[in-house]
Amino acid sequence: MKKKLPSWLSVLFLTVVLVIPGLVFAGNNIIKESASPLDRLNNAATNYGPFSQTATETSAATIVGLVINVVLGILGVIFLVLTILAGIKWMTAGGNDTKVKEAQGAITKAVIGILIIISSYAIWLFIQMAFLSKI
């Protein structure tokens, strides 16, 4: 017989999972919350980052950097979705070895993909620090 978690425990778990990450960024901000995203990025870069330059909206490095960060973020979300779908497939395999092998293969491919994404991000950071900061 399967045991079911009480519904209040599920709600409590989801609330904690959704609220706790917001508390991580509850530090004292120097810049106002109503500031533009570019001002917030400049504040973070000049106070906490390795660059002492401020970004401008029209610089090529800023535009390319934003595009690459968005693309890598979307790829990270795709990795998460693929991993969850493969996990669901594995859990619902019902002992069928072929479905389990397919799910394991999908998870392996997703992990290889996220390693490629992380490597791409590391290469991008190196290029940005080494070359684009000189522009």
C-alpha cells in the first residue's frame, strides 16, 4: 500500500522551496530597487565584479554579452526540463528495462549538454575578461 504525504506538508514544502531563494538576495542594496537593470548591473560590476568599467547600452560587448547570457540561460532551462522528463520516464517505467535504459540515456545526454553549456559560459567569461574589457 502506498503512503501519501499530507497535503499541508506538500504545500509547506512548495512554499519553502519558492520563498527561501528570494531570501538569499535580501541583502542591503546600495542602489534603489526602482533603478533600471543597466544601473543595477553597473552597480554590481563596479562594486563586486572584476571590471572597473561601466557598461553602456550601445556597446557591442554589452549587447553580445546579454544575448549570450540569455541564450545560455534558456539552454539551462531546457536542460532542467529534459532532466525532469527523463526522470519521470524512469519513474514510470514500471520495471521495463528498455524504458529505463532510454531514460538513463536521456539523463546522460542532458548532463553532457549541461557540461557543454557550462564550458561555453566559462569560455565566454574568459573572452569577455581577456579581450572585450580592453575595447
